[in-house]
Amino acid sequence: MKKRLSQISTTEESQIELTPMLDVVFIMLIFFIVTTSFVKESGIEVSRPNADTAEQQERASIFIAIDSKGHIFLQKRKIDIDAVRANIEKLHAESPEGSVVIQADKQSETGILVQVMDQIRLAGVENISIAASSSNN
């Protein structure tokens, strides 16, 4: 009888509990999802002007592009100048610590660039940068 009890207790001790390990994995997954910042790309390639003082922007999260014809693009879709403010307000609410980078083609009109910057400021974003290529490359 004693021998049988000892066999039962050893089989019970050799089982591995997976529940605590799964809890840790799910907590880590939630942590990575919450701390991830998503970049909102403009969706088009523009020919940026060169600048000797161009610096790398670290916390940019929203990219808006102006092509050579004056069309405005945000998240791979063409938008009107009147829609810039509402779109930027929505994206900035999702990522309030990020900044906006305007990728203006060097052939685009300055007036469109100023209007886009004005709409971004009206949306409540103060940290605006204009993309340029470093002429040192």
C-alpha cells in the first residue's frame, strides 16, 4: 500500500503548470502592443530638396506629402487641403507625442506648403518638420 502511494505522488509532482507561463506571455504581448508607436506614412515618393543642416527626426509619427503638382497625400490617399486639419486631428489623437513631417517635392509650390502647415497648426500640432535630403550624402 505504501509503495502505491509513493507512485501516485511522484506522478503528480512531475506535471508542469502552463497557466502562469501563459499569463506572463499575454502580459508581455499587451505591453508591446500598448508601447508600440505606429508611423502614418504619406504613401508617395517625393523628390526632397537638399539641405546642409538636415537632421534625422526621431519621433515623427505622421507623414504628409505634397507632390510636384500640388496634390496632398496622407496614408496613401490623396486628400484636399480642407481635409488636412480633420485628418491630422484624428491621427494626432492616436499618437499625441509624435510630430508631423511634411515631405514636399522641390517642384511644389510654396503656397501649398504654407497652407498645409497652417492646417496642421490649426489641428493643434506644434511640432512640424519639413523633410529634406542631406547634401552630405
